Amino acid sequence: MTFSQHGSGEHHRSAASTSSLKEAVERGGFYPSLVLHTLSEALDEREASHQIVHVDTHFDMEEVHRHITVLALAEDIIVVAHLDDHDLEADDGPAFGHGDSPHPRRADTVARISTEVVPVSRVRSLILSEVHRSPENFTPDRSLAEVSLNLTWTGGARFDTYPAECGNPECVADHGDTGNWVPEDIALRIAATAEGDTAVDEARGFVRALRRACITHAR
């Protein structure tokens, strides 16, 4: 299985991603060998033409946690992969050395990775939101500040709740809660300031390619 993207002709170069899947995952720098191996098995000898590689970092007390999400479009499927890591000690409780000595054993790091292969024909909703810098000076070739992607294929949704109001600003009665069903299988935000213009352009290209694939493989 290879991740290179070579071909001839202007049409092929304009249709393919600016980076190969391998390059994009290695640029993310989060267990690239493991991520590429997992993607290779999920792609099952298909070659990815477009991808989004999104690495998210957050802080928990004194620890730094990272999470990577990869979307890879290959022919009539999308491979969705998630990977995060944590210390094994966090799940198994305090670890001690041999004997009764309470010297803590070094915590082992484990990585949990999940993949889903989604037929393009199952995609129900694809929404791309773009943020443009200085819109008064817009030109088509200018890079975006950020993009947000919402992709739905299962019909699942989350329910966002908030207190209900009657419209009277002086009313202090409890009107219970209300909310909205928000369909959402994947929601990603890619900002140029955090991940670079290349990542933003790749996300935009992924959405364009997926839109074309949805039309081609529509039931």
C-alpha cells in the first residue's frame, strides 16, 4: 500500500491534494507510523486522493494531551480515524515496584485508535464554513483564515440544552429547559494560525472533492 499521488495532466494535478496522505500525517507529527499503518489497513489497497489531518492539543493540570483525527477520501469511501494517548497508570491506579517499596513504576503510554470506513453514498450532510481575512480586499487566490467542517452520515445527533424563556424580561418563573438537535458525526475547525495555510487549503480541497464524490456515488 502506498500513499503517493502521482499522475500526468493538469486535470489530475488540480484534482489531487497538494500533499500526499503520508506527508500530511508526518507533518502532524503524532505517532505517524502507527497512524499510517492503521490508515493503510482501513483503505485496503485504495489510494487516498484527499485528506484532512487535524491534531488537537489540550492541557489537563500538568499533563499535555493530544488527539489526531484523519479523514481520507479514496474513491467511493471515507476513512475516519481517531487516535489519542494516555498513561496506562491513569486507568489501572497507582503502580508500584517489586516488594513493598512504594516507589512508583514508570507509567506506560498507550495509544487508542479507532477507524470507520464510510461509503460516500451514506453522507447525508456536508457543511463548510469559511473565515476570510479583510473581506473588502478579497481575491480568489488568497488563503483563508480558517475553515470549519461538519460531516454527517449516520443520522445521529447531539442535543444542546439551555433554559427556556417566555420573552418577558421581568419574568422570574422557571419555564424548564429547551434545546436543539444538532446532527454531527464529525466537526472540525482548522485555523491557519494554529495549523498553517497548507492544512486549511487541504481541508477546503477535501470538501470540494467529497462534494463531487457525493454526486458521483449518490444512490
